[in-house]
Amino acid sequence: MEKIRVLIADGYDVYRQGLRSILAERANIIIRGVYKSGTDLAASFAKDPDSVCIISSNISDANIHILVEQLKKHNPEVKIIVCTYSTDINHLNQSLKAGVSGYLTKDVSSNELIDAVEGVASGNRVLGKSVSQMMVNKIADSSRTSSSRQKNKKITKREKEVLKLIVEGFTSSEIAKKLFISTRTVETHRSNLMNKLELKNTAALVRYAIEEPDIVL
């Protein structure tokens, strides 16, 4: 079993050590370094550019989105999880645009943290449960006030249902069970959505749903 190497940066010692303690219990995870600053994490990452990076929003020496760009210079496919106290939709959107692989709030459970690390290491995009709920609330709020529907006319009702569940963080197999359709049909709807909206991947689809929440009306 291939080990997942992890680097952690957080401004608070208690939280740094807490993350280390939780993840170190997993046999498939190796903590390569725990740092107070983004600068120190970036220096370590340059020597080990395949590590998963967990970055807190409270690091004092760097803007997270600038730090992401620095890490990408060493590995364009870097896997980054942002941990934040914020539930601000704009910060989430900016982080996704910057290319982070995971976004968690600091009330995340131990199991959810471990799942997130393993998920992004496998190449998945991972959003915490509270983050997914925030996105759903944003969509619901916007649906009550939005009057523009032009972009949505070409999206079918079923495609909107699939997109809503994608935004909530469900996998294709989970969506298939919820909608009583096959996984292959879910993948077809996902592909059709990306083609109709001229988007390249699921991450772009999620970002679009954030920016245009009336898409799921």
C-alpha cells in the first residue's frame, strides 16, 4: 500500500499538533512536517513535491491563494486541503479557482479529515459536509430571488437534480442510488452538463454552480 505523505501548516500549535495526532494514527499516512508558516511548508514541499498539503487559513505569513501558486511551481498537480473557520462562499470560490483539492471547516470530524486526505490523494475533489451545506444554502437562497433563467433553458430537470447532488459532494454511485438510475446514466448526465456549459471537468462544474446558483432551479 502506497503511503500518503502529508505536510501541515497552521498558525496555532494546538491545532497543528491535533492534526498531526489524528492523521499519524493511520498506517497509510506519513506526516512529513508540521509548520507554523506557509513559507516553511513551501520550503519543505520543494523537497517533497508529491506530499498532500494541509493549509490553515490562519497562517500569518502568506495569502493562501499566493501560497497555492508557489506550490504549483514545484508540482502543478499539487494536492491541497484548506482548513478554515470561514464559511464565506467567496473565499470558497476563490480557493476552488486557485486549484485547491479540498476545503474543510475547522469543526470537521476526525473521520472526515482522514477521508479528505485519502480522497485528495486519490485525485478527488473533497468538500466538507458543512461546506457542501453552505453551497446548497447559497443555491436555495438564490433560487428564491433569482429572476434570470436564460442559461438554464437547455439544462433538463434530471441534469439539474444530478448537478445539485454533485455540489453536495455525492459520488456518481451515490447519486445513482438516490435517483434510482444507473451509475452510467449519472456519468452521462455529468458529461452532458459539462458539454452544454462548455466546462472541462467536475471541479469547473461545481465552480459554475457556485457562481450561477440558479442553474439548479
